Amino acid sequence: MTTLPARVIAVEKRGDQHHVIVQIGAKYRGSFNTLAFGEIKPYSGFLKDGRLDLIYFRDPGLNVGDEFPLWTLHQRTSKKL
């Protein structure tokens, strides 16, 4: 797994759900399904243009500006010519 730099840019409570928006700091071209989350995993979410929109049913304890624990299952490889 490879660590991805990410930061929380918004947190909002909507009824019994917590909506968290995270900006990934590096160019990431993988899919949502190739991401691995920290201890508190989101119920659902999607990824578009380096922005993660995540839904939690429990308060994830995140605040705007916090670093967000995120990894990709993809291995970075270098190509030799």
C-alpha cells in the first residue's frame, strides 16, 4: 500500500449521517475501490477529480484541516526504457 496525502476540507452533519469531504494532495487516477481507509471506514463515498465525498453513520471525529488517513492499494512502479 502507498500513503496518499489528504486533508479534510469540510465536515457536515446531515440528520443521522456525517458528510466529510477530503481533498487528495497528489494526482490520483485510481478508483474509489482501490482506496484503503484508517480505522473508521466510511459507509459509502465517491471520488471525483481528487476529491472524496464520504458518508459516515458515526461521527468520525474529523475536523476541517485535519490530515486524513488514506492509502492506495496500487503499487507505484517505475518503468525502465
